[in-house]
Amino acid sequence: MSQALGALKDGRAPQGLDLLAVVLVADAPGRLPLGLLRRIRVLRSAVPVRRVPWIPAWRTGATPKVLPRQLDRLAELVGGARHGEGAVS
């Protein structure tokens, strides 16, 4: 992954490809281990990073009753909008 990010940062990405952000979705509730936080800092030095917290309903493929505000920011980033209760387009 670091080679691909380096290529994007150096302008060696395929024509027409724009990296808006790397989206990291938490795989468990709670704080991240220090090692992961360090890796995220490295990623942030190369590309924009957006984090999404742990959403228990996603683990089983269910729709959460309330979506975290971080998804609003992602929708704005990609020019989309959230539709309906608990749904993201």
C-alpha cells in the first residue's frame, strides 16, 4: 500500500485517478492501539485520512439506527448526500 500511496503523492497515478482520501473503518469499539495510531499518522503525512468509528450493526450487515457524523463528512467529500433514516448512498 505504501508504494501505491507514494506513486499517488509523486504524481505517478494513472491518468484520471484522484485520491480524495483513505477511509479507515474501526474494526472494534474503543481506543486504537498505539501501533495503529502511529501507522495512521504515517498515512496522514501522505494523504488525507477520514476515520469512521465502530458501527456494531455493520458487523452483521444491518442498518444502524443512527449514523455517525463522520459519514456526513464523507458524503460531502465525494459530492453525495445521505438519504433516508440510517441509509447512505
